[in-house]
Amino acid sequence: MLQVKGKLYPLDRPWVMGILNVTPDSFFAPSRHSADSADEILERASAMIRDGASILDIGGYSTRPGAEDPDPEEEKARIVPAISLIRKHFPDILISADTFRAEVAEAAIEAGADIINDVAGGNLDEKMFGTVARLNVPYILMHMRGTPKTMSRLTDYDDFPGDVLRELAEKLHQLRALGVKDIIIDPGFGFAKTPDQNFSLLAHLPLFRELGCPILVGVSRKSTITRTLGIPTEEALNGTTVLNTVSLMNGADILRVHDVREAMEAILLTEKVKSSTR
């Protein structure tokens, strides 16, 4: 169960979070949308909602290696109008703001966002946890080490995936101490992890149930798929569906994806398999 602005949302079946980036340089080109194009943003949002998305994740900062580093004002200039626009036209859809900056998070909530999705898990802005607690909004706690520019060099762990679980548990304890109640856990696929470590995370996903929070998985079209299969990002839908299905079988509650319809199909078929074993 997730509480958003006083309303309870049951997580009795998996949700799909649709990715809508208002950036010029996100790693998957079709997910990029101009912050200046209202029609383009509304068309994409409408399509994802029609296909079954429960949440739209609006991001204005690309975390791919080598991406530009917009300042907070530029990031706000990208996502705040997009959030306001979507909230106006689709008042019932849940909106998450994909940002690791507390001031951007606050501006996003004021514009109509419901959830903060922080890829840095509070590591890149010491004000983030306090801001989330003060705003009293759900928070997606993702595991990452370093920054988007340094994370690929920080993949040495003493005990994997145990270290990831422990690091998330420490952050979860800090958030609980501040009074944050609604927290979603994201193990951070592709962030300070090698492809083999990402596969290990998927295999050990049930371990993260120990944290007592819903689990979000974001593997959509990532390099773990493209490097393993030797294909470009544009051809990674099939591989994404395979890993989404594995995630669902291992207990994922939310799938963060570029392709909503295919994720919804994976949920339906996986539910059929699970129900047949009862």
C-alpha cells in the first residue's frame, strides 16, 4: 500500500512506471522530449497512460555517462512545466520527479508531482532526505555509488549483493528516523554495477523483501542487455521484456520502462503463470 497525498493506492498487482524525459541527451533517443513542445509531451503521456502506466516518471537530467550536467535552474526549467502540463491534462495519473536535487524535488512537488525518484539515494544532496520528510511525499530510494560520471569505476564490493542490501538498509533507517513512511526500494540496476552484477541482482531480488518496502526494477533497454546481446539500444525491447519477466517472477512491484504496453503484457502473462501454481 502506498499513501499519496492522503489517498491509499494498493500494490496488489505490479505497476508500470513510464519514462518521459525532457532532456536532449537521454541514452534512448525516443524517450527524449523537448521541454518546449507541449503537444509532444502530452502525446507521449497520453500514450503511456492509455497503455496502462500507473506512474509517469519525469526527468530533466540524464544520468548516462558523459551526459551534460545542467544546473538546478535548467533542470527545473525542463521538468516543472512538463509536470504542470501533465497534471493539468491528466489529473488522476501519479507523477514522479526523477531528480537527485532537493530544490528541484521541492519545485516538482509544488508543480504537481506526487513522488520523488532519487537515483542517488540522498548521496548527492544532503538536503534531500529532510526535504522529502518535510514535504511528506513517497520517496524512491535507489542504490548508487559515486556520481553518474564516476559510478562505473565503483563496482568493487566485498559481498555482492549483500553490500547493496546493507547500504540501502542504512539509508532506509535514516529516512524512517526522519518520519518518511512511504518508501520504494530500487536496487539500482546499472548504477555502480557491472552487467554480471546486474544479473546477480535480478537473481537475488527476493532478498530485498527483507527491507519491507515495494521494489522497483529499472532495466529498460540498459547496457546490461545491449552489451550481452551485442545489439543497439533500439533493438533491446525483447531483452527488456525478458528481464522484466524475470523481475516479476522474483517479486518486483514496479517496472520502470520506456515501453509501457509490452511491460503490461509481461505483467498479465506472469500473473497467469503465478495464479496457476496456487
